[in-house]
Amino acid sequence: MAEAQRFISEIELEAKAAPLSYRGDMLANVRQFREINANFHTKLRKINEKLINVPNSVSFSADTKSSSKDDKLQKQILKGSRILEQTSQSIERYKNISV
């Protein structure tokens, strides 16, 4: 998350230094990246809260409901990781284009 935020800040600095004809579009993209990053951060925080609230005494092998909850959480985490990776790649591509 910190790395994505750092990339966004770098892109914003480059956008502010860009010629006026490009600046508006670049800053709009920076706002979009910030929004995507914030949404992803919120989703991760919610998943983390769910994981923290899972009782330790639950036997996952015997209780299929807990097992399905674990599967859902794991899928959400994997999906979130993919989104973060795609966002990071998108930011990196945009950074390379703007340089």
C-alpha cells in the first residue's frame, strides 16, 4: 500500500510539472489512482477485521460453515492482491509513459 501511495505521489509531482495541455488529464488519472488505492485499502481493512474476529476455538475441519467462510475470505484476499498488483502495474506503466 505504501509503495502504491509513493508511486501516486511521484506521478502527481510529474503531472504538476507537465505542460499545461497534458496536466489536466494526468491529474485526473492521479485522482483515479488515489480512489482505486483508497477503495482497495478499505476492502483490505474490512477483510483484516473479519480475520481478526474469527474465533480461535473453531474447528475448521469439523465445521463446514467456518471452512466456507475461510474460503470466501481467502478468495477476497487473493482478489484484493490481484487488484493491488494490477493497480501497481497500471501506475508503473503510467509513470513510464509520463517520463
